[in-house]
Amino acid sequence: MSCHTWCYKKERDVSKNDLIKEIIKGLTSEAESSERYLDEHPSNKEVEKDLKNQLRILNLFKDGKISSESAISRAYNNLYHAEFLYYDGSFYSETEYHDIFRIGGYPEDMLTSFEETNVFIKENMCYAIDYERLVKFWEEFPEGLLEFG
């Protein structure tokens, strides 16, 4: 089975601690809103279930039990209905570049430069390589990020 390449552009820098604070603030607001709704509609099982899940996730963040970048990305995206990737202290968003090359398996590598990508391609069994688009991506987004999935 082959793996897609996803190409992201850097949007903004944010520390992990600040991002976790932002998520806690958002989850707290969501939970308070759900509690107010349940006060007025006490028999709504779906909202009750959502509230329990919000509080569970909120407590995991408050207790420092959620700290991986992928979990932070998922929580932020779910909370704010966004599509960002959080990696190494920055937010990234998808670009129109996709499947610049393919590889078997699902590597966990994150490529952060044209040079690093070239080394990766040479050292791995990559195929269907579109060098023109690869060069364009890194020229357009020198602070970009390439991942597999």
C-alpha cells in the first residue's frame, strides 16, 4: 500500500503551553455552554454525553496528561472546527500541493526542507516523484512541512 504526501505551509508560531491554555479556555467555555443548555433541557442525552466528553478531555489537559502534538492538533481542530497541524511550536495548514511523491508504508517522518526531502527520497523507495512541483512547493513555502499519511 502506498502513502500520500501532505504539504503544509507555516501559519503561526505558538508555544505548546500557550496552545494548551487556549484549548483549556475553549473547552471550559464549551462545557459551560453545554451546562447552561442542560439546565434548560435536562433530558437531552446527546448534549449530556457531549458534556461528559468535554469535561473528560478538559481534565486530561488540566492534569497535563495530553501533551503530544498530534493530540493537541486534534483537540484544537475539533474545538475550533479547523484543519491545522501543530508541529514543533507552529501551526501549519494544508496547501494545494499533495502527493508530490509516494512511498510504501506510513513513515512518521516530518520533512522541513527541500534538502531534507531530497535526502529522504534518495534513501527510501519513493516513486511517482514530481520534481517540478516539489521544487515549487519548497520555493513557495520555505518554512513548510511535508508529512505522510
